[in-house]
Amino acid sequence: MKPLSITWLGHATFVLQSPGGRRLIFDPFITGNPSAPEDAKRTIGALDLVLVTHGHSDHVADAVALGRSTGAHVVAPDELSVWLQKKGVKHVTGMNLGGTLRMLGLAITMVPACHSSSIENVEDGQILYMGAPAGYVVTFENGQTIYYAGDTSIFGDMRLIGEMYHPQIAFLPIGDHYTMGPEQAAKACELLGVTQVVPMHYGTFPGLTGTPARLRELVEPRGVQVLELKPGETAT
């Protein structure tokens, strides 16, 4: 099997290629994303799974288009999954917190996030409730496990996620204002027991002021590696 491949498309959007060759995208926000590379849509390629954590537009903006164009299976919190189906996405699985979906050689567990989840109905300007926000724990074909937090504050049950699922890599928001900042993310690394952290959800908009440099100051003395990517960059 090949090493896990991670490509950042800016904000909280990542394309991962699993050791067994499955291609996943998390929280696809490309259209309207000022930090996304110009050729991001053209370079995504084939997808097997689209994983969406909550209904905010900076996380779900391209989920419908990608679900339709690639035929990928879309996984989302239950209420959001109903909305995606109504938008014409054919292959959708709704989940709720604590559930585990086993498919394509992967185990996908939906875990809590402390945030909100809604989307503006462009037809009438009303805010639509999209269910509870979530994060994902994904275990790949070779047993390697990641934790993708979505948008969240720090919360004490991150320790349980670490104890139960033993993720090696955490994808954590660090922008502050709407999510954790670097200080809380550093504590989250401690609770999770990870050896590597991938910062996300920073710098896209002026209010997202947290930086990977500050996170590195806090966690690298404790033996946690910060994998800082530039938009469009791939690492294994």
C-alpha cells in the first residue's frame, strides 16, 4: 500500500488518497474560496467519498456539484443529507453522532463538534437548520487513523476520541473567532494524543487570525509535528 496522501485546497478543504487508493474530499469549499488555487476544481479528479461536517457555506459550497459530477458517495449529518438529496445528489448517507459507517475498506465514525450548522436558503433568504455539526474519525485500509475536527471549539471529550480511536493525525481549525485558536488547538493535540497536526480554517478571511507558527511554538516542544501546507500542496 502507498502512504496516505494529503492535499490542501485552502480553508478546511482537503483531498486525501488512502493507502488503498480511495480518494476522499473533506468539506469542499472551492467556489468563492479566496485561498483555493485557481485550478483546484480541474485538479480534484475522481472521488470516491465526499465528507461534509456541517451546513455552513464555507464547508458545503461544492458538495452538490461534486456529488453530481463525480458520482462520489456523500456522507453528512442526517438533516444535511436530506437537503443534499433534495438538491439532486444521488448517493448520500446521512449519519448521526457516534455512528460508524464501514464502506470501501474504510471505517468512518461521526464524532461531536461544538459549533453551529445552518445554510441560507437563497430562494427566500431564510436560514435553514442543518442538524448537529460533526467531525470524522477515519481509519484507512492499513489501520492508520485520522481525526478531522471540522469547525469546533475545544471540548473535553476530545480525550475520549483519543482513547477510543487513537488517531495519529488531527486536522484542527486554528483561525480563532469562529473556531479554536492555536492555544486551544495545542491543548486539543494533548487531549487527542496525536503525533501530527494539520492546521486549517485560518487566514482565509481577515477575522481568522490564528497562525501555524503560533501552533508550532506550542506543540513542537511536546513532540507534535505541525504539517503546514500551502493551498494546492500535497504531502505524504
